[in-house]
Amino acid sequence: MEENDKALQRFAAVNYIRQLHAQEFSLERSYLLASEKSWGGKYYSARSFERWYAAYKQFGFKGLMPKARNDRGRARALDEELKEQIVRLRKQHPNLTVKGLLEELYRREILVPGAPPSAATIYRFLREVKLDNRSLRAGVLSGPTKAFEHAFSNELWMTDAMHGITLKTGQGKVIKTRLIALIDDCSRFITHAQYYENETTACFLDVLKKAVMRRGIPEKLYTDRGKIFTCTHVGQVCANLSTTLLKAKPYHSWSKGKIERFFLTLQRSFEQSLVFDKVTSLDGLNARLWQWIEQGYHQQVHSSLEGQSPAERYRQRSDKVRLYQGQEDEFERLFYRRIQRRVRKDATISVDSCLWEVPTHLRGVKVEVRYDPFMSNKTLEIYLGGTCVATARPCDKNYNAHHFKSSNYEY
């Protein structure tokens, strides 16, 4: 229905209410009676008629014209993380229909069947970001950015995650794997890659830690805007390593084309080989992955490396590689999470929903807590002014109740 037709329909409803009101019905009663009638095959609430009546009294017929939404044409039921997933999938499979894209999102358990968003919502979003079929045919994917390549190894690492194969273990357990990888921009060398059961910050930092131990410290780290890459903990780790953390612009994950191309090569080569030579454990899968990377991918001549393989280019341009020179325990601390806490009067602090005890002389003091959040047996280090002054221990209230000094009681 056109906007003018809608306004005329509303005007008819307003006239009906005016007639009822002239017959000594109250306005509230008139709105209710109007809501019981069909207007163009539709029923409206009494609140709608009240709003139309007030608009007509104030602005006349012009006030009954429908107002365009300020977000018209834009998808409303998509959060930022879901938008990033849709864009990534669309970039990888541009020929996929919206229906096929929805089914793939269901298969990957990113969306739940029957729940929002609808296919129409996704289509509006694709049109908004110029990834609908018409825009793709017009060549929008080529984008306005320029090709780039850093001159030396470890100047820039790119990272991303992808859905891996579905693994069935010898015990019958089914694992939907996730692969997280780091690639050197200069050489296309994979500094580390590993399959996991989940896609979490802990997994990403594990990949980063292993890459730094083996290959050195990157000057810059380039990520998309996924939660596992943009949390405060990752920012703290990069600061500790003196690594600049760079984030792709929203919906520009395709600017990390080098790692996307590696994922495509891996899917077409390594993961296809597993169809005929299956693995039954996550450790076995990662062992096979690194055999393929080291003996295959790293040694093959790359079309964009001037006749060199990634391994050759990485070694040739490693003059500026920055290696970690400290102790191993200090290296582990670079990946600790750091949070601020004020010690309570009972000499306790709360960390990750657990209560911890600290020395009583720190009561009321604001301290910095450093710890590895991914260890089951955590050790919390307490810092003041950048110096470790104590360690915390889990609070055992039952133990404290039996070892409480009698001087603390009053009878």
C-alpha cells in the first residue's frame, strides 16, 4: 500500500472516531470501537487510533502520512559478531544463495533454525554492505584497498579462525573442530596453526604463545573484529610483547586475503586428503596438519613470492626477527591476565567468581592481580607499583572457622 493510501485509510478511521465522539461516546470508547473494525483487511490497536487522532488534530491530513523509519533498508536483528560471520561466509562463497547461506549458518550452529533473523533480514544486510548478487556482479568485491606486502619477516602477522573438519574419535565422540592460524605477511609462512574443539580467547593465545616461542615476536598483529581477538586480555598480551594490535574495519575481513587464501588451500588439499586417510584424535589431526605444513605448504613455490617457497622467503628476510631473550617463567607471565582489585576488610578478593585470600597487611589497598586464567590450578600474583608483593590462595572458610583467633570474638 502506498503512503498516500495509508494516510487516506487513517483519515477514514479518524472520521469514524469523530462521528462516535459526536454521538457522546468518550474518546477512549471510540478508540476501542474502532479497534474492533477491519481497516483495509487489518485490525489496529486502540493506541494506534489515539496516536492518529492526536496527529490529525495537530497537523491535519499531513500528520497522517506514514513516517519513514530512520533505519529503513538496514538489518535490525543482526549483532556485530553475526554480521562479521555472514560477511566472511559470503566472501568465501560468493555464489551461495541467501537460503544456502542460512542453511550453512544453521549447520555451523551460528544460528538456530526457527529463530531470527529471517532470510529477508540477511538479504537486506547483504545489500547494505554491497554483497548482494547485483553488487557482486558489478565487481564490488575488488574493493578500494591496495595490495600490500611487508619487506621483512615478522613485520606483520595476520590471524583468523575457520571451521575445520568434523572429527569422530575412537570412543565415538564427535568433535566439530576449529582451526586458528597465524601467517607472516612477508613470506606467507605459517608461524603456527592448530585445531581445537572450541574457538576461544584461550585457544588463540595458545597459538600466539607457541608461534612467538618458535618464530619470534611480531612487530604488528592484524586481526578481524571477532571476540577472541579484540578482548582486553589480548590487548594486554600484545602490549607486553611490544606488538602493535591492528583490527580490520567492520566487514573488511577480506582485507586479510593472504590468510583466507591459505585456508582455501588447506581446505582443498589437506582436509580433502583426510577423506581417504581418516584421523581419530585431535592430537593426530594436529600432527598431520604440521606434517603437511612443514613438508608441503612451506616447501612449495608460491606464485606471489617470485619463485620462492614460504620457508625460503622467511629465512631470507629474517634480519629483523625479534626473539624473546628472557627466562621461560617470565615468558609465561607475558600472557597473564592483569586486573585491578581492592582488597576487602577480611583480606580477600574475588577473581572469576572465586574468593581468594591475600596477606592481611594489604586490606583496603588497591592491587594488581596477574594470573593465567586458562590454568586449572591458578596462581594469583599480587602486584603493587609493578612489584610482586604476595601470592593469593583460595579462601577456605571452613578452615578459617576452626583457626580463628579467640581475640576476634566478644562474649
